Amino acid sequence: MKFTSALALLSAVASAQVVIVPTGPVRGPNTLVFKEINGVKNNECLTFTNDGTIVNTACANANADRQVTPGKLLGADILIIQRSFLQPFRPDLVGKTACIGFNGTTFRAEDCAERSVLTTYFDVGNGRIVANGDGWPACLSGHDSKAIVTVDDTGRSCAQFTITAVTPTKP
Ligand SMILES: *[C@@H]1O[C@H](CO)[C@@H](O)[C@H](O)[C@H]1NC(C)=O
């Protein structure tokens, strides 16, 4: 009798389908380096400077500051930056998980949990880095004369990136 009710309890638990959504950023399985097609010659890869600016630089794929891991936050796609950030450059990012964020004008490193900026994702089919905006298809569109990435907030002329999977380097 006891045995039967224990089984009944177990099967009730198994069929309850409790879905626990983690509240923090969750890393996906692949860590990537992004290389811009027609980027700055011999400096086509994206990196994150100390203040979180995204620039084209040499493809030193083993450097943490080149590496990005696609993941999820509360169901939304995010791009998690591998490197860490320090005082005095980005006090807001010390000890935080940083993501590529979009604040309406600029893509740069932001706290993944910061709600006032949009997160971003890699559109694999088109090779684009795009903001997670409802009806706001802003994308990285290339780079300026200082190799700093530029934005097209209409999403019409996006830069394209190839990706290389790498082993994550300690931040
Ligand atoms: C977005 O961030 C950039 C870089 O920090 C800053 O210059 C710009 O004013 C910000 N834009 C908005 C709308 O907050």
C-alpha cells in the first residue's frame, strides 16, 4: 500500500512539468570570436576595450577580450562578454556579467541585468549582431575611422560577421 502511494506520488511529480526559469544570465555551449567581413584590414575581430567600447582589432582568438558566449536571460537571447571589467573604467561592471547591450545609440558592454538597455543576439542565418528590440532592428553596421563599431538603427545595412568557436579564456 505504502509502496503504491509512493509510486503515485512520484508519477505526479514527474508529470507536474515545473519549468524553472533561471533569473540570471545562462551561458550557451559555444564561445565565439566575431570577425567582420570587410572589417579593418588585419584587424577584423571585435574586442571590448576597458571602458566597454567595441572596436575592430587583431584576431587574437585566445584573448578573453575577443570572446563572446551566446546565452539566455529570462528567455531572451543575449551575448555574454568573456572579459571582466575594472575600476576606474567601468565601476558599474565590476563583478557583474557583462553583455553586448544597446542603449538606443550605441552597442557596448553593459550589465546583462541592466533593464534600461536592450540586450543583443547573433542572427546566425544572416551573420549579424542585432538588438533585441520590439520593432527596433538596430544592428552593428561596420566601423568608423577609429575602428569603433557603428550602428544602423534601421537594421538595413548591417555588417556581417563570421564566427570562430574558441575555448573560453579566464576573464
Ligand atoms: C549610449 O551610450 C553611449 C556610450 O556610453 C553614450 O555616449 C550615449 O549618450 C548613450 N545614449 C543614450 C541614449 O543613453
